[in-house]
Amino acid sequence: MSRLALKNLRKVYDDGHAAIDDVSLEIADGEFMVFVGPSGCGKSTLLRMIAGLEDISSGELRIDDRLANDIEPAKRGLAMVFQSYALYPHMTVRDNMAFSLKLAGRGRAEIDAAVRRAAQTLQIEHLLDRKPKVLSGGQRQRVAIGRAIVRQPGVFLFDEPLSNLDASLRVQMRLELTRLHQELGSTMIYVTHDQVEAMTMGGRIAVFNAGRIEQVGAPLELYQRPANRFVAGFLGAPRMNFIPARALGRHAGGLELELPGGCRLTLPLAESAPGELTLGVRAEHLRFAEAGLAATVQLVEHLGDQQIVHLRHGGDGEAIALKLSGHEAGPRPGERRFLAPDPRHCHVFDERGLALERPDPTARPEAELIT
């Protein structure tokens, strides 16, 4: 196992584009760290910089307190699993897993023992004599992971390894990788654009945007207390609802906001901000009410255990999503309904997109909606 320290890392290409711009992060020994963000945000580039497959323009990469900027990839004590399985088609599973150890000059008995242990861990002993072409996608990915395990690296690097699998296999492999981390106790860095993978697998998550880290924290911390509008909108399905708001002033109950249509919402915020604000509220924290924000139902998605109701405020207003239980009687498209947010779970963002400080969401609500 190993720990990593990234200090002011930058990756600038010849055209001046900064793919990674001043990233600093510490990853503890044995931690499962997830890099998540949209395509092109720099998360895979940073992983390749850690692996030694991309040069570091400036800053420091330390692995166990050793400066690793110029250390050859093979000598960093890392193993990388790619999106593509990259298995040798003419070799058996056994030979694919053993290949790196053979190149390192390990003895036959040591190689056989390492392959056997990895195969047992991944439950692929019965596949050792098969060729990759007869394996399913999930089996091929296990072989690729097994090839990394036999090297006994200090850090595992995963670059979107489940992207080529179908939905059911992705769920299964998420469970397998989580179990593998618990069993091996190794440091793992996992890159994905799928926020569900990030939320379910990561001990901590680093949310990337345009080459920078927007926020780092435990999954529920990021979900419940996002630092800015980008993090709030990226994590969660459906995405957080964003509603324009205007601060009317403060009184004993907190900050009073005016929402579209003239309804007012008072929230116990610890601070205010000048200019136009944005109210953020997740679909599960909205309810239908007798009064509040008026909206028209556009579409109802029936997902079995729940329904996602899509609405729009006004003719060209903001799109809004609301979650209902699958057993409730849902509205019909075209219906006009009123919405009320749960004040314990409301977020407010300033003109820069930064979240205003708010109290613990589990505290007793002291807010009111005034129509």
C-alpha cells in the first residue's frame, strides 16, 4: 500500500491548454479515492500523470514521500486497469495474468502462486485455461484486474474500467471492486464520469471541472453540502433543481427570498449575498402543496419504485423535477400544480455559484413559504 501527495500539479500542452491546473490533493494509505467529472475535465489526464504516462509540467507528485515526477512508470509501484481490457488474444487467461511477472524474471513457482491467489480472489479459477475471445465482458475485466493484482502494486489506478459493460454487469462489478478493496486494503484511485459509481464506491470523491478540483469529500458530504453550483448539479439523478431567486432582506427567521411568481421563502441562512441568487433543491426535497411555486406538469416517468415528475415554471421558465413514490397517484401532463421545497434541504448560491452557509439539514426547520 502507498500514500500519494499531489502539490500544485499542472499539465500544459504545447498549444497552451492547461488540462490540469494547480491540483493539490493527498490520498491516504489504503484509501479508495474516486475522480469524477464530465468528459474533458482532466480526471484521466491526472491519473495518467500519476502513472507516469503523461509528463508533469510543474508541481510535485510524491509516492510515500518520494518525489516521483521523473521516476519511470514501471518503477513507481503502480498498476493500471484501462477502459479497454487490452488482453493478449493468443494467450490464455493464465498467461495474460502471468505476463508481467515473467518479464520481471520471477520464478515459475512464484508466478503460479500469484496467479492462483489472484484468480481465487476474483473467482475466475475456472477460466485460467481459456482464451479472451470466449469470455464475457465482465470476465475479461476481471482478468485485466487480475493482471494488476499479481504485481502486488502499492496503488491501483482504474481508468473508467466499467464503461464497456452493460448496466447489470456494471452493478455487479461495482460490488466486486468494492469487495476487492476491502479484501486487499490497497490504495485505489478510480476515474469515472458516472456519478452513481462515484457515490457508491468512493471513500472520498474529488469532483473535477475544467482541469481543477471543485470539492473533495465523502459522498454524502458532497451530496448534502455541495460547495458550489457545479458540484450540486453534477451529483444526483435527476440533477438538482435551480430556481432564480432574489434576496429581499434579513429578519429574525433568516434570509427572505423572492421566487418567480412572487412567492417568498425564508431560510435560516447564516449569511447573505448581493445580486441575483439561485435556490437549489433536489427532486426528493420538493412536494406538491396548496400554494407555492406554480408549475405545469410536462412528463411523468414511471420507474417502478418511484416516479419522476418533470414540470416547468411558466411558458419558458426553469425545468423542475420532483420525486414521488411509485405507489402514489401521480399528476397528468398539462396539470398546473404548486410546489413547496423542504427548507431543511434548500441550498442558495451567489452570483459566482458559491454556496451560502446553511445550518445542519437534520436540525429543526425554522423556515416558511409565503405566497
